[in-house]
Amino acid sequence: MLPEEDIIFSKYLQKCGIPIDEFSIGPFTMAIFGGAGDLSRRKLMPSIFNLYCNKELYKGFSVVGVDMREMDDNQYRSMMKDAVREFSEGPFDEDQWYEFIRHVYYLTSKLENDDTYERVRKKIDQVTVPASNGLKDVIYYLAVPPGVAPLVVGKLKEHDLCKGPFNTKVIVEKPFGVDRKSAVALNRTLTGAFKEEQIYRIDHYLGKETVQNILFFRSSNAIFEQFWNHQYIDNVQITVAEDIGIEHRGEFYEQSGVVRDIVQSHVMQLLGMVAMELPTGFKADFIRDEKVKVLRSIREMDNAYIDAFTVSGQYGPGKIKGQDVPGYRQEQNVSPASNVPTFFAGKFYIDNLRWGRVPFYVRTGKRLPRRVTEICIQFKRLPLRLLGRDCDAFDPNILILTIQPDERISLRLGVKYPYSHNQLYSVSMTFNYRETFKTGFSQPYELLLADCIKGDLTLFVREDGIEEMWGIVDPVTARWESFPVKQFPNYGAGTWGPPEALKLLEQDGRSWITD
Ligand code: BG6
């Protein structure tokens, strides 16, 4: 029998016609290029192990790490054990690990060497259990820097490993290229080697439950969807704030900076989810079509616009949670004179009939006071104060979708302050995911890996989507790189960025909303 709470939930549970049954998990091999790297240690192996523990992997799976670090299978397994212990949430299950790790192998190989790909083929052939159709299902995971991805794809093609002996898919990590031009080139290389439906461009933000909920929330609540347009919405604010610095990734970050790292991918995905038209169904391409349309409608930014409506910042030393932390220029593998931005704020317009003239303000940065990802939808004020002209407060309604760390939705409403004659008071009605459903969430990588294994492309980015996103941010990076800000660092760690980020909204008579 279901526990009482589940009975209550099942009473309200409504199923959408999402064709989950079309997908199934069979035996497969995942070959991870960059298998000894940071992503594999922090995210991929912990996620694969969790899928295994949750019985979401078919018994006949294998993982082959491919990297240049000299190791044998046993050394790799022990390195991964340390990583999973360190980076997995929840207790480490020794018995399950013992069973799991027997499926994991390692090849010491240089990615530029032809012989690597022959050894990969041999290993895959040897360890892969054929699926029921007799074919061997293989996923290549490109956990390598953007400059190296084309090389690996080219070699896979040359060695006939894409459409040849195996039934393959390829997952490509972000950043997908470094600008539109390189993304187009990488797309060309990929589509020359694989069919589009074999290509999984990953952005882990799409694997977050709360990001996926944006569409469900909009499409199931008439009271919001009907007001989801320029007639009722005054502005939209997206904040992706991190309190961490660049950690051990100085070398990467010096090449990337905040725009390539976060704005081009995560921020654009959030913006797309909020602003797109609702798809006519849950098929991958229905959603991706709508997202691309909205990205295409984002107003192009020329230099004058960029100078007026974007703000760049770089953190100096400061305090986070009471602890002294170094400035960006003092981080490991960062030039002491670096001009790389760690903060972005900007105003976007979406030139379509739904959003005409509604500003979308975005801010994101490292070493901000706290970790929070939030989308605030501020509704327009009523045209009149119906209850007298001297009401003391007149706050607008604000809908806040908090993506992390507290997954919740809240709505700010004005009510009469008790005992007062004429005072309004702003209160919040809040729905909190964890409290309501008494559950945690699967890690985004876990969910996305499972989707790829099943063959569901819905939460992956299509070729045109990636190119559009780069097209939006390229002018910003080009402008900022030709005229770097002279006063870097211009915000202290532990603050909300440079003062210009506040002015960006103040000049429009608005301010950043914080929950
Ligand atoms: C990654 C970026 O894509 O996302 C990192 O490269 C960033 O710089 C991370 O820290 C943030 O992810 P999350 O899930 O912690 O918000």
C-alpha cells in the first residue's frame, strides 16, 4: 500500500503525454575522452555510479576512460574511488562500488595519436555487450577543452568509429567553441561525422528540475501564462550568482571569462525558457524550435548599446562568509594583470510581439555574496491607487522562480497592514519543492546522462541553438576585449558587483530584486 503522503500526491498527480516509454536502457559503453580530468572526477563518475546504485543502468554497461595520464585500470579505479567519495552527495556504498568498478577501464592515450583510436575500438569491441538488435551501443563523451573537440571528432571519423561498426552517440561538453565561428566549425565537423540525432550538446542547467519546471509552470497555470507578456510584465531579472571564485580553473577561465563560461550557455538557456512560446508538445524538436525562435529575436547589440547597457567586472580581494579570499588576479594560473571579466550585467530586449519593450536584466558573477540562481518577473503596477492617493507603499507583484540553492516559487502580493489605516504591506506566498515533495533532486549530470543513454534529446541543445547563443554574446566579448576596463578589479569579493550594475537599473527607475 502507498504511504499516506503518496496517496495524497497520487490524487493530484496529472500525467502529461510525454512519451517516456519510447526510451529504454540497454547495454552500452561510454568512452570518456578526458576521462582523468576534472569533469570526470567531479561530475561524470559520481553520476554514473549514482545511476548504477539507483538501478538505472542495465547490467551490461562499461565505462572506458581515455586520457594521457599514465595509469592502468587499477590506478584509474582507485583515483575514481577517491573522486566519488569526495564529490558524491550522500554516503558511499562500498559493496555497490565493488560491483560497479569492475565495469570501468582505462586507456593511457594521447588524443592526437592515431593508435589511440584503434585501441579505443578494440577496447569497446571487447567490453561492450551487444543490445537486443545485435548492435553495440556506444557513447563518446568529449570532456575536453573546446579546442581539442574537433581533433577527437575528426579522428573518430577517420577511424570509422562514428557511423561504422558501433551504434553511436556523442556528448559534447560546454563551452561549445569559443565564439560563433568556432561553434559553426565544430558543428560542421560533428555533423560531418555524426547525424544530428546522434549529437548531444550538453548544458547541465537544462538537467536541473527547477529549470525544467519553468515550462511546466507556465503551461499549467493559466493565471500566469495569460499575463506572460509585455502588457502585464514590467521587466524580467535573471541572476546567476556564485560565491565561489574560479577555484583551480585559472587556465581555463583566463581563456573564457564570464561571458563564454556562463552567459552564452546557462543564462541564455534560462532566458529562452522564460521567454519562448509554449511548444505544441514535448517532442525534443518542438521545444528546441521555440527556443531558437526566441533567441533569434534577441535584439542585436552594437558597440554603443554594449557601452551603455552592459557592465563588466572583475573581483578583487574581499570576504566571503567572513573568510578572506584573494582577488581574481591573485588566483593560481591567472596573470597578475589579467583583464578577464568575472562579472556581467546587461539589459536584453526580445523584439517579438510577446516581449516588445520589456527589458530582461541579467547579472552573473563569481565571488558574489551568496550562491543564488533566480528569475524574477516583475508585473506592472495598477494604473491607479484605488484605495486613496496616500497609500504608503505600492509594491508591484513579483513572481520569483528560485532555481537554486532553495528550489522554490514565490509570489509577492500587497496586503493591508493590520491596524493601520492606509498602509500596504508586501508579503510572499511561497511554494518550496523540498518541503512539499519531501525529496531531493537528481544531479543534473545524472539526469542528462540517463537521457542520453535512453536516446532522449529534449534537454540537449541543437546545432542552431548553440550558434544563435554565440551570435548574441560575440559582440559583447569582442567589444570588451578591444576596450578592456582600466579599473579592474572593480568589485570586492563578497559584494554584488561593480556599482555600475546598480546604475544599469537605476537609470531605468528600477532596482535589482532580491528575495
Ligand atoms: C559551469 C561553469 O558550467 O557552471 C562554472 O563552467 C560554474 O564556472 C558552474 O561554477 C555553475 O554551475 P552550478 O550548477 O553550480 O550553478
